[in-house]
Amino acid sequence: MDDSPAWTRKGGTVEPSDRAAVAKATFQTPDPAEGPRFELRDATTDLIYHAKSFDDMVVKADRVGALRFTAIDAQGQRSFVHKADGAWQRPPWLEPAEPARDRDATAAQNKAASKGSAKVVPLTPVAPAVQADAVVARIDAEAERGALVVRLEAALNERYVIKRAMVSIGDKPVGQTEYRFRGDTSRVAFTESTFRLATDTNSPSVARSMVDVAEARDWKALRVSGHEEFRRMVWFEASLRGVRTIGYEPLPSDMAWLRSEREARQVNRIEPTARTASPAATGKASARGSGSRKTVLAAIEAVLVAQRVPEKRREAIMTAAAENLAKRIAAGEVHKVKVYDKGAPQQQPVVRPAPEQQRARERTAHVR
């Protein structure tokens, strides 16, 4: 058994800072009974919006300019709701029950309308602007959250072979889930339980993946323990995503590293990528990736795994590389890693034919 202090051992643990809130959200809050609900897929953003209220979905559909959305009844049957002549048509099963006290007034209106050609159509009340903005903001937040979870889960499945816990309560796994390296399934990268993520390595990619899992589980703040380098990497990844971390006090060099990476990511978001531009216009040919420390370390680790470097030797190399890069980034140096896309069309240099000097001389001689 290793009796050394926890902060000297490699790897560490990541836990939610508020375990009670996670426990309540996971186990104590019962799932609401499935009832009528509505979905709208926005082709421009590839987001799926959900709403429990017909009026809420109408507000969102009008905002995005949609002409139809999907209605799902209590039995799970799907049907389309269309917008015709500027009005949304309610599905038959959603028609509200008419109050008895209003029945006589409605009958009198219909009788009066039957004398002419007009037909009285009840209109859906329009929500105030402030209320409509709140509805749209809530629906957008839920859609973006759902899309984020899907992206994180897909990325984790690409990087690891995930062995889920055998015991579950409902759809909530109880026990330990293992994330194994795809390149070497005999090695466990890290484990996950209800309130804890744990690893015995200081790998930057593993630390990043553990923060991915925490973000997918919607842990609002993290409590990290273990080796100093591991705690530093978790703090860095969580800080980039705006998640508060307890258990590591950043140094001035860490704050400079964080500012540098945030600026790099902001530039990468703003700068457009013109796929049709020439290498001379873009300044690089088929280059992908950023110059971030994370990209550099991930590339180094991928090379070491591909060359089957022993685990202890690989961890020592990665630790030394992480410390070296942190010092160089704090000094203001920039690192670039170019990852070439083999599927991209090759840019062949244009060969221009040389002018035929001999014919020019013959032509000149003929003129004389």
C-alpha cells in the first residue's frame, strides 16, 4: 500500500463541491410523468428545442421563422403542428375543454356568425414581450445544454471504451464506470461513480476528459485533490469553461497561462476559416488545430502511445513536457502544432512553362 501523502501521488480525484445538490438531482427528484410535449428542430443551428407548453413552442417557432413543429401526446404519438394563414393549428387532443359558463356566450357568437360568411376562430393570446423573451431564453438554454451533453458524450466514446456500472436505479448507474484507453483497453484511464471521478495518472488528456464528464453531469463546481500537476490541469480546464474549482491555488504563471489560452480560443472563434482560400491567402496549407498548450501535450501523448512507450516513462515525459510548456507560455512564447488532413485535396504547385527563347531568336533573325 502506498503510504505517501495524497498530494505526492500521481493522479487524483474530482468531486462535485455540493454533493447534496447532485444527490437530490440524481436520486431524490422523481422524473416527471411523460405528458404532452413539443419539439422543434432548427436546421440552421442543428438544435432541437423542447417545450411542455403549446404556447411556449409557438413563441419559439415564430422567433426562428418555422412553419411547423412536432407535437407528442401522452402516449408518445407524434404529429405535426402547422402554421396556416398566420395562425397555428392546435392538434385535436390538445383542444382545451370549454368552460361551462362560457358555453352560452360561445353558442350566441356562433349563431350570430352563421348569419354571415365569417367564421369565429379563437385566437391564441399573445404573450407579452418580456414573458416571450424569458420563454425563448429558457428554451434556448435547454437546447444548448442538450447539444453540449451530446457532443461531450460522443467525444468520450471516441476516446475511450466505456464499461458502464452493472447496477442501476432506473436509468441512473450505481457503482463504478470505467473509461479505458482505446489504444490499450487493458489500462483504465479513470473511473466514475455517482460523486467521484478518480485516476492514477497525470495525463493532460485524462484530466480534460474528467472535466468533460463533470460538465456533462452538470456539476456546478468541482473539488479536486491529488497530485499538484493533476490539480493544476483540472483547475485550468474547468476555469476555461467557467466552472469554479476548489483545491488548487493558481500561481501567477497559471493565471498568465489561462489568459493566453482564453485569448487564443477567442481569436480562433472569431477568425473565419475559408476552405476555398489558397495557401498564400491563408498563410498555411491544410493546417488544422491551434497553438494551445493542450493541443501540444495531446499531440506528444499520442506519439508516445503510438510508439508504445512504457507507461511510467510516458508519464515522466508528459510531466516534464507540461512543466516546460507552462514556463515557455508564461514567458510569452507561442507554440504551433499543425495537424494535416489527409482527406483534404492536395495543393499542387502551379508549373508555368518557360518562354521559348530559341523561337524568339529565330523570329528576330527572320525579320532582319
